[in-house]
Amino acid sequence: MDLTIHQNCPSCGADIVLSEADRLIRCPYCEVQNFMVTRGLLRFVLPHKAPDHILPEDMFYAPYLRFKGNIYYCKGKFIKYKVVDTTQQGMLVSALPPSLGLRPQAMPVTLVTEEVVGHFLPQTIKAKTVLERAAQLTVIDSENIKAPFYHRAYIGETLSCIYLPLYIDNGTLYDAVTNKALGRGGSEDTMRTGTFSYKENWAPHFLATVCPHCGDLLSGKRDSLILSCYNCHSSWKEQKGGFQKIQWSAVATDYKGMYHLPFWKMTVRAVGVALETFADFLRATNQPLVIQPRHRERQLIFWIPGFKVRPSTFLRLGKNLTLRQEKIGEGGQEMPEHMHPVTLPRKEAVQALKSVFAGAALNKQKLLPQLPEVHFKVLETELCYLPFFDKGYDFVQEQTGISIAQSVLNFGRKL
């Protein structure tokens, strides 16, 4: 589930409500649009109900690391996946609860800003450790499969830090959210040792959504990672604090009102197994097709969804579009009117290559043990928008007939 976040508008200072995935921020008061750029982990703080006699500068904030995302893993002859949303202590203190439970989802949080005064306890557990602990959930989930792991990938993951507010009153440490005692015998002076104040590099910064090429306003949905310019027909991603132009195309259609879904079209070459052409891919995955000369002439191209969606649907779309890529027409440079936002970045699409490759295999018992030796080198990447018919409950791809339920697509924006 998404967090509900309170954030001040960077232009007028008004309080606006965001979801965790929001990047394109439109203020309902001044109507100014900005793109939010994070620097490292996003840091949030839970609202507190500390007594009035507890001054803001006497508050303490304990870090919890939150992992949310999908974990794909290959074990034995199976491809499994698990949706994980967990918070764990960012420091080892026995008096503190081991997890925040459902609190981050049940109550609004605010971004940590300079207005949050008090003492921040140091994070002593690395984010990598949280990933390893999340990975252990896949081990527990697959205990009945007595076979080795061949591959694991984190796709669509989000790492953030959520601070639990605390205070000390008459030598007792309290959870400031519930005002319940956590332990006795502490002192404020001892608690302050090693703490620090708010750091400026925690705050996100904001980019004006003006096309660097023509100066027109860039467009996108609230959770878009890629912004588009309808004036000069260009697409842009944020990189190193600025906008960088990306290669894109949209497959032409004769029908009006089509809904276009984004896919990362990746031309790749594999190391560790003979995969250089589409024919090699069909042969390696044991597809029931007669290999034709045209298959040998076609480069190896993967089609990876550029949006977050349930793991089963993600693998199905990636596998089926990759297998049916010959039916997809060439892309053009006319910007579609109705486009689904890009919510899965390119780097995570690269991480998904092995999982999609494994998912396409008909003889998984034979192919999966080869995965540790397979490494994909991406030669070229293009963001390609494919046209889908709106059938009411489903979207159906025009050239391939591949479908996706609209409810599943909408739910994916909350993953």
C-alpha cells in the first residue's frame, strides 16, 4: 500500500497531500507544477501525540527502514514471486518495537524537513541488510521446494526511512504516537549521545517541468518517471538533478482513442549462453516453432513492461510480447494522446531480463540451472508505447491480442 504524505508546495508553501509514488506535483492552490527529485532515501516521520509539556526540541526520532516491492526467484523448476511490504528497525535497540506494523499505511506521514526539530537517532543497520531480510521471506515461502536457488531479483522496489517519534518523561521512554511506555531507566542526556539534527541533503529538490529543448510545459501523470513534451515530441527522464532526453517511439494505429502502454524495448546479447538472435531465444526456451531464416536475422529483443503491475501479470506480459514481437509494427514519433505513466525505471527493467527469460522457458528444469551463468548486456534501449483497445474491463493490444485487466493495471500504480 502507498503511504499518504503531507508536503508543502515548493512554490507557495501550501500543504498538499501526496502518495508515496508521486513525482510530478501539481499544487491545487497556485497550480504550479514541479518534478520531485530524491537524494538517497526518502525520509518520513509519523505524527505524534506527545504531551504539551514535551518541547519539540526534546523529541527523539528512531529510524525504521521500509522495503516495498516484488521479489522474483527461481528455485528448482519453479519461478516464484512474493510481494513484500515491511518495516524493520534501522538500529538495534531492544526497547523499541521490531517493526512499525501497519502504522505507516494507517496514518499520514510527513517528509522530514528542517521544521522537524529534535534528535535523530543514528541508523546503524544498512539498507542492504533489510534487502537480505526481505529475501529471507522468499526462503521461508519456498521451504517445501527442496532445490537450490538459481536466481533472485528485486523489481519495483522502494526503500525509505520512517522515523518513530519518542520522548522521555520522568526517566521513562515513551512511544510518542501512542504515548505508551517502552522502558524505564533512561535519561535525556544519555539518549542524546550520538544523535544529530536534520541534515539538508535529506530534503528532495524540485525541477521546473519545462522542456529543455523547446521551453514548453512537460506533461505526465502524478507518478510518471518519464515526462513528455507534446510541442517538440520529446521524452525526458530525471538524471543527476536535471532532465535527460531519452529515445522513444509509439507504434502507429489507425484507430482513435487508443490507450498506450509503455514498454522498455531492449536489444540485448547474452554472455554465458548462446543468445544473440531471436532464433537463439526461441531455441533456448524450447518454443514449438520451426526456426526460420527471418528469426536468425532478427536481433534478440526483450519487451519489458515500463509500469508496475502484479508479478504474475508482469511476467506474462514480458514473456508474451517478447515471443510475439514479430507482429508489432515499427514505432513512430507522434506522441499519443492517452498514455499510461512510466512507473518502472529502465534499470529495474534490466533486472527483470533473467526472470522474463526464465518465464518464457517451456522446459524450466533444463533452463533454470543455467541462469547463474547467464548475463545480459543491453546494447540499445527504447521506450516504446503500444496501442491497446479499451474493451471496458480489459485493454487489448492491437497487433498481438495480448490483454490486461484495467483493474490490475490500476492496482499496479499502488505497488
